[in-house]
Amino acid sequence: MDGTILDAALQALGLVFSWPYILYPVAGTLLAMLFSASPGLNSSGLMALAIPLTYAWDPLAVMLLFGAFVGGATFMGSVTAILFNIPGKAQNAVTMLDGYPMTQQGQARTAIGCAAASSALGSTFGVFLLIALIPLMRAAAVALGPPEYLMLAVWGLTTLAALVGSSLVKGLAAAGLGLSLAMIGYDPRTAELRFTFGLDYLHDGLNLVPVFLGLFALAGVIDLIASGRETLSGQSRHQDLGGSVAEGVRSVFRHFGLFLRSSLIGTVIGAIPGIGSAVAGFIAYGHASQSARDRSRFGQGDIRGVLAPEAANDAKDGGALVPTLALGIPGGTGTAVLLGALSLHGLTPGREMLTGNLVLVFVLIWSLFLSNWITSLLGLALVNPMARLSTIRTARLIPFILALAVFGALQYRGLIGDAVCAVLFGVVGYLMKRFDWPRVPLVIALALAPMFETNLHLTLRLQELGRVDFWSRPLVLLLLALTVVSLFLGPFLGRLRAFRAGRRGRAGGGRP
Amino acid sequence: MNRRPRGNIPTGSWLTLAFTLLAGAMLAATFNLSRPSAWVPQAVLSVTLGLLVWQLIAELRSQAADANRPGARRARSAVAWLGLLLVVTWLLGAAAGPAVFCLCWLHWHAGERWPPSLAIGAVLGLALWLLFSVLPGVPLYPGAMLRLPG
């Protein structure tokens, strides 16, 4: 690692721990914990809600807050999975397999202690691997030209479309719709208006902020209302927890080999756009059960069934930042919203950020690191109050989230059209969720469309002028091959998910 | 397996149909554009439309009955409340609108008594005004009927 990178890392570390900047990751982590501990709400919705608040902030504070949102959300979703058999996020569903049976056996504290320790240590593994990869990411980002960026956009979109959701056709169609919607407004090359249908509001194209707020925050709330749950956990009374936190923490060191292997699985899978942490957790769980001598306890409250997916889930956060920061390709929903927030503050991931704004990159990484530790430590301390909080009536919480989402969309540019756009996308997002249409390819296509279209035109022009030969560039050919592979990988992972769902149904009998 | 009666369109297919119509309308609109502006959207939309039609046919040919999906009425009510939020925000502005919405929701939807509903609504409006207008110094959306400070 050269001196510039080390200097940037140390400077960023100093900034993260300086006053008043330290408040941002702490507050961000607390908010992310609160949101992710509430089934039906999620950190992507929180990030979308926070974008309007940060319009006037300096980029450093934005990085600190959003780094904390990415890192602070993962562990708390496991708490609801362990305590109530309801995962905070899809990725926490695997933890239910053994976590909830442990709660039923009076071992909730042991399971939560294990989840907290493996989450904190797993994220540390992922973050340090990410830091080690930064020199490579910088070299890659500088070496890439328009043909490679074009193929990266195509590969990122195809991979996400193929691997997220249950149907390849639906995923690809959602990505196509996202690309098409992103073309509303002025053509970047000819300045001709496209698809405005006579509406002045559409001249500048669809803005990402109201779209994100609608698709994630509002759709999540409509889903929460439609579910009819009286309280966030679905239970009206708080139950006492049994077991020992210390025993749970010790179990991570007792199975340290499994922890390291699961963290590596999480980091590698996190770095591949679209595969997602749910798959990372499941593969780690599958590895844990296959590599165990005694498999009979898996699905009935085996601590290794909590350790492996939790380590993988948190290690993947570091991995997911590799394509996001190096290439501007988000690995999932959270990083897509993060990308949107960064672009609003004039920060473009990729070459520009890794060379000109390296300190900010490290600020994001340290904030992620810090928030993962805060969330695990506070999570352990606050398990009981959190369990009580989950019995709060949803009807009291909902108006605040609705009001904040619409307010956020409206305040961005002061246009009532943005609020209407957020509500429309909220309804569309809810319907997509309900009828099993993946929202992630649509959102990521919206975010990647400018990169796709600009580099497509640049590549064609350069090819025309004889400055590049598209078909003789090795990375272009590699990405083309990966695109084809991802199209075949999608149906395979679909079968894997079906297997997982069957197994979950047999083990828990609860809701997925 | 439950079978769907012949001629009935599955509920989820209405969404697929809406997406298909949207893609079709956008593709039709590209024919009014100049050639340099039209070819990229035409290429993307043709593939998208093909995929959507494929999906729609697959759903219509499927014999499986609609899954029992509770909560449709509650979802419609949520959308109606969202509509109300939009209207009051447009009329009363970015701080007073959400506050009035919160008051109405808490009283009529959540069944809270008037005093706590009023207090919580007022606190929300005040918090929005202070946090998003006074502190960052950004003017709030004024609303069609009222003009609030900020």
C-alpha cells in the first residue's frame, strides 16, 4: 500500500473521531438500528428519507452518515429474526432457521450474543479486505475507458436483473423499464426532449430522490398498513429473554475457522453486484451445515447456524463497496441509494473519487466499520428496550414516516410534482413487491442509465474515429462473457432460493 | 392445485399489463423523435416490450389460481390516506400539511383522542419547520393557501 493511501486512511480516521463529526456515525447508527429493528421498514427507506436532510451538508458529514446507515442496519434485523421469527431484512431470514428455535429453547441471549460478535468481527474482516483492495481498485478505475464502462453498466444491469427476484424475464423487464424511464427528459447528445408527453415537470427527467422515497419508504409503509400488523413485531407483549450473551460471544471463538470462512464467503459475494446478502448468508449457512461433523442440530437451534450467516451478512458490506466505489456500480439497493446520495453532492464514484477524494472514501469505510461495532455493542445493551419498542402500535408510527417521505420529496426542489412522483412510485413499488416484481433492477437501471447512454455514445464515436477497437479489448470480452454467464446463473440461483424456501418452511414454519 | 376460472385475468397480470402499455406508449413516442435521439430508446424499449409481452402471455396461460392475498382493502385505504397527505400538503404547505395529516390520521385512523393527536401533529409540524427550514436556512414549500414563515 503506497504512502498516499496510508495518509488518506489515517487522515480519514482522524476526521471520523473528531468533534463534532463523531456525532454523525453515532446518530446514523442509532437511526439505522431503530429502522432495521422494525420489520417492514428498512435502511434503504431510511437512506432515502435522509437525503433531503443532507442537501445543505458538507460531503464529509454525508459520507459519515450514509456509511453508518449501510453498516448499522444489518445486525438489528437479526434481532427481530431471532426474537420474533420475523427478519428485519431478507438477508436476516437465514438467521431465523436456528436463531428462533434458540429463543424458543430459552437461549435468546446466547443467539443474540453470537450474532453481535460475528457481525462485528465479520464486518471488520470485510472492511480490512476492502482497504487492502483499494490500490487495485484505483489502478482498475484509472485504466478503464468508455467501452469498459459501457460493458460494466451492461454487466451490472444484467447480473442484477438475472439474480435478484424469482424470474429472469421479470428482472430483465424491470431493468429495461428503469432504463427507459431514465431516458425521460433531454437527450444528452442532441438535447431533444424525449417522453415528456407535454408535461413540463418531466423536462429535467425523473429525479432519483422522489423515486427512491416512493419505491422504498412509501412502498414499505403501504405494505406495513396492508399487512394489518397491530404492532411492529406482531406481538402485543414483551417477553423475557433467556440464555447468556457471554456464551454467545465465546461460541464465535470456539468456531473461529467457520467464522473466517463465512466472512470470506460474505465479502466475495458482496463484491458481485446483485447476488445480494441473502444469498451470501444462505451459502455461508449451507457451508456451515455441510462442513459440520454433526448436522443433526441445524434448523433446531444450532449456534453455528446463527454464526455463519451473521458473519457473512456483515462481511458483505465491505465487499459491496468494492464495485460501488471503484466502478460506480451499486451492489444492491442500499448502495444504489448511497450512489444517488453521493451524486447529489457532486461525488462520482470511480476514477474521480478514488484519485481526487480518497480521504472521503476512507471516511465512508471507517464510518461503516465504526457503525458495525456500535450497532453490535449497543444492540447487546439495548436488546430488552428494543424488544419492548417492537410492541409499539404501527398506527402511531406510520403518519410520521409518510409525512417525512412526502416532505422529503417536496423539499428537494420545492416542486409538488416531486411529491406526486414519490406517491406514484410508492404505489408502483408496493404493487411490484406484492406481485413479486423485483424493484432493485428498476432502481439500479435508473441510477446506471446515464453511465450506460453516455459511454455507449462515446464508444460508438471512438470506434467510428478508429480510436478504439471494441472487440479487441480483453476486459470488454471478459465482461461480455460474464454477462452471458450471469444470464445462466439466474435460473440456477432461482432453484437455490426455492430449495432455501422449502427448507425454511420445514424448519421454522414461520413467515419468510 | 386450485385452478383459475377460464377468462379471468390474474390480479398480478394487471400490473404486467400496465407496464406493457407504458412501454408500448413510450415506444410509439420514439417515432416522433429524430433518428439520433430515437435509436437508443427504441432498442431498449423493443427488448423491454418483448419481455413484458412474454411475461404477460406466460401469466395469462398459467392455470394456477390467484394466491389468497389479504390486505387489498387496507392497501387501498393506505393509498387514499397518501392522497389526502398530498392534497393537504399542496394546500397548506410542507410544514402545516404533514402536521394536519398526522392529526387526522391519529384521530380517525389510529383512534387517538383529540388532545394527544393535536399535540403530536403540532410537534411534527414544528419539528419539520425547525429542522428543515430554520436550521439549514432553506425556505419551505409554502402551499397554495397558506404562507408559513421559513
